[in-house]
Amino acid sequence: MTHPMISPTKESGAEELPCAHPRALAPTNLILVVILSIFGAVIGIQMLASLGITPSTSLIGALAAMSLSRLPLRLFRGFRSVHVQNLAQTSISSATFGAANSLFLPIGIPWLFGLPEMVTPMLVGISLAMLLDAWLLYRMYDTPAFPASNPWPPGVAAAEAIRAGDEGGKQAWTLLGGLATGAAGALFHLPMSAFGVALIGGFGAMVAFGAGLLIRGYSLTCFGVDIESLYLPHGMMIGAGLVALLQVSKIVLSKKKSRSDNGQVRLGQALRLGGIGYLLIMILLTFSTGLYMHMSVTMLLCFGLTPRQ
């Protein structure tokens, strides 16, 4: 979720004047962030429910801030700052992935198991866990687990778009044209959501997604094998997650001294505090829902020590 920090361009020989960094809780910035977050949450949930994927909406937030900054009103003058635009694109992207992947997707698990009464406790628990996850990501960024120097394609793309907008362009007309096209397509019942995802998503991701849909749809007809019933895709995702877990574990347990010792310390502290936080959330849910009445001491211990996202 974290994107590269960028700064506005300066003319050659111009004197650099000190200025305060825009505050996220400033009234105009807060209103923009809240509106974009709600918009991003709706997009994420709708995309996940209809297509099964969650798109990156960073560029939408950046374009919205750029468009407002072009309006000849003093109220929107602050949106010309690339830092405010960076805040806008980060906010909408975080809301999209948070609402869809962290909140909407997990509450479907008890529903599928025929336990609708557990949807509310699940929503409470994952909401607390999502807030803790956000804090952990903030603390673990620029550590050996998430190096700031690594190439982060979505962040780089958003930063370049903001930089281009700072130098001028027709982003406002582009955004308005996209809104008009989406509205017109929706009136004729066209799958504009899928078109939008195809334009926002990366080329490699879209090719892989399309290939997966084709293979899943025709594997039984062409090869006599139902890939979904074999849980092959699920196993691939679980395997990738296990590799990531092993990689982070190796970094955490590494005793090698390097220039990243400070990051190593911050990583260890964040994981320890995160573990304590997850344990407290588990205890809260266990006793608030009466779950402890249906579990033995051994089951409670296993429930508390089981890793979860």
C-alpha cells in the first residue's frame, strides 16, 4: 500500500522555500480522503463480488485530486500539492483492498459454512485485525521484509502519474471522459467493470487472469479434468503464501549483521507487538462471543496460537 514519496519539480536556479507538509487531518484533505475511501470501498466490494478480483484504484484517487486542483476555487488550491495527491491515491487504494480483501471476503466464510450468526463476530474481529495489519505494514516498511529500495510497480506507476500531472496535462478531461463512458456502458448493461479492471490492471496480471479463466472454463471439455475440483489453484496460492512466510521467517531469525540492523530491530519489534495484538483480539472475541464455553483448554490454546491474517 505504501508508495514512493515524490516531490514537485523545481525550476533550475529557483530558491527552495521551506513549507509544511500537508496534514491528512486538514479539513479539505480529510473530506477528500473520506469520500475517496468510501468510493474505493464500494469499487473493491463490487469487483470482488462480480469478478472475484480486487483492482488497484490508486490512479483514480490521483486523477480525482488532480482534477479538483484544476478548478478555479481557492478551496481546492491545496490539492495541487503532489503530497496531497499521493495521500489521495494511497487512501482510495487502501480502502479498496481493505474493504474487499480484509472485510468482505472473510465474512463470507461463516456464511458458506451455514453459520450466519457468526458473520457479525467475524466482522468485528477482522476489523480489529485489519487496523492492526495497517499498523504492522507501516512499521515494517523499509525493513528487510519490505525494503523501500525494491521496485514496487503500483507505487511507481502512481508516482509517475502524479509527477506527470504536476507538470500539466489533461487528467481532468480523462477522468470525466472515463466517468461518462462508464455511465453510458452501464445504461446498456455492458460489463464496464471488467473493462475498467482491464485498463487499470497490469498487463502481466490481466494476461494471467484471462488465461486462468479460459483454462478453468474449458479444461473439462478439452482435457476431461475439472481443475477447480482438484483445488490446484488454491494449492498454488497456499504454496506461495508458505514460501513468503518462510522468507520472512528467515529474515527475522537471521543473525547476520549489516547496514539494515535498524530495520531488523524494527521488524522484530513490530512482529512481537503484532503477535501480542492478535492474541488480545482472539481473547476478546473468545469471551465476547461465548466461544470458550464450547472449547476445551487445549482447543483454546490451538485456536490462539494458530497463525491468521
